[in-house]
Amino acid sequence: MTGFIERHPAWALILLIAVAVMLWLILAVWPPGLEEAIGRKRVFLNAVFNGITLGSLYFLVASGFTLIFGLMRNVNLAHGSLYLFGGYIGYAISTWTGSWVLGFIIAFIGVALVGVVLQIVVFRRMEGEDLRQTMVTIGLSIVFADLMLWVFGGDFYQIQTPSWLVGPIELPLVTAVKSSGEAVYLRYPMVRLVIFAAAVVIGIAMWLALNRTRVGMMVRAGVDDRDMLAATGVPIQLVFVVVFALGAGLAGIAGVVGGTFQSLSPGEDTRFLLASLVVVIVGGMGSIPGAALGAVIIGLAEQLGSVYIPTYAIVVTFLIMVLVLALRPQGLLARR
């Protein structure tokens, strides 16, 4: 990021001004003229928080994708199928047992095991063959999609939010001021805030694991020079299986999250695969902080765009990707 500021001071200044304006819009009491121009502040704040929490969901999917694609150089275009499969597992377990948390655990374990099978059976035989990996995983994604359609049908499913997370919570953000002078504060669903907090904890834990532990050092060394690492006696294939399982398991967890505050249906696998690709391109391959930044940017762009320019909301997302590719092709926070 420091290098970006040094090379592009004008763009850095524009970004700083944009952040300052966004903070003012969130924290300040809007004058009447501003509300007449762009609408009520409550709508804006809901769109911002929806964008941030949607970004946390995108981060959970994209962080697994960046582990597999960005760090291990495995092109897994069946990653969206892992997301949807995890969501269906979470729905089945939570419906059967009544436990939302158990749905997360079983989804993580089940999808991680699928990831182990994919790594051993598919990717280990095609190391360094990007085109073959692409074609095979596209085929697998089609097979997985048809199997899930056969088992679960074409209906929409939503995972029941646990009772202790139902309802809104009042946040210290003023949305309006009554004629009496009393402030009206924003109320936002607690489940979304809890999921956002969990995504932050997972992101920090992943960054620490990759950058401050021996296992993370072995993973990064294995990507850069796996032959040299193997010569030191490290079981490199076992390390890669564990990393692939972790990336797949994160997609499974994301599926349960998506099924909780959105819904599960055929086609969601493709949607979240594309979202993961855009997030990784914007944030930078192999970078956990980059995945977080890219996910928040894309989430905010989608939600603010759907509120203020609904016809062109999807265009905004891809316009951001094009701008990043033009100005910083390696991504905003690419791993060096």
C-alpha cells in the first residue's frame, strides 16, 4: 500500500477524500438539503451496513478461494459448488437437529473432506497444468450442480436464524432528528453483525496462521519452491492437502452464512464463484487482507449501486475490477 501511495499520489489522495466523505455521511447528522438530494439517511446507512456484511460473506468465500488459487496455484472453478454444497449441508443439519452452530461444524467438516478428495484425486495429478485444471473443475462444477439439483430440487431454502440472534440491535448512529430534538438511531439485524464479527475473527486468525506460524511459512515456501522444501523433509503434499481442506471448509461455512441471511438455490454457486474471482482480482491473489478489502469494496458497490443506480449496479462492480486491472494489475494488496 505504501508503494501504491508513492507511485500514485493523486489516486491515494482521491481515495483518502472518498473515505473521509463516507465517514462524514455515516457519522454526521444530514442537513435537509442532502436528504432531499439523495434520500433518507436510514436508507443509506442500511445500504452501507448491508454492503459491509455482504462483504463479510464474500470474504469467507474468497478467502478460501485465494488460499487455493492465490497461494497454491490451483485453479478450482468448482469453488462455488463447494459454497452451495456447504449451505445445503448446513440447512439439512440445522433443520434436523435444530442447532445452527452444529450446521456450521458439519458443513465445514463435510466440505473440507470433499476438498481433500479433490486435492488428492484431481489437483495432485495436474500440478502446474492450469488449462487442464480449469476444464476439469468446470466439468466438476456442472456435475455437482446437477447432483445438488437432483437431491435438493429447484426450491429456495433459508436456514433458520437461532432465537438468540433474532431481532435488531440499536447502533449509536443517528439516522434522523425529530422536531422535538430527539435523535433516532439505526436499528440493524443482530445476526448480520455477529456474522461480520465472526468473519473478522476468521480473517485475523488466517493472517496470523499464514504469516506468524511454522505451518504458514511452509505453505508459502512450498508455493515459491516446493522442490527445495520437499528436500528438507517436509511432507509438502500433506501440507497442501490441509490447506486445500481449509479453503474448501471456509466455502462450506460461507454457504451456511449465505443461507442464513440470504437464501440457497440453484445458480448461487455460479454467482459466488464470480464474486470470488472479482474479489481476488481486486484485492490481490494470495493476500488475506486483500481479499478482505476487495470483499468490502465489492459488497458496498453492489448494495449502494442497487439502492441508488439499480439499473447499473452490476456494471459498477465490474467497472471497479477494470480500474484495478488498469492501474494495479496485481491487485490492491497483492502478496509479494
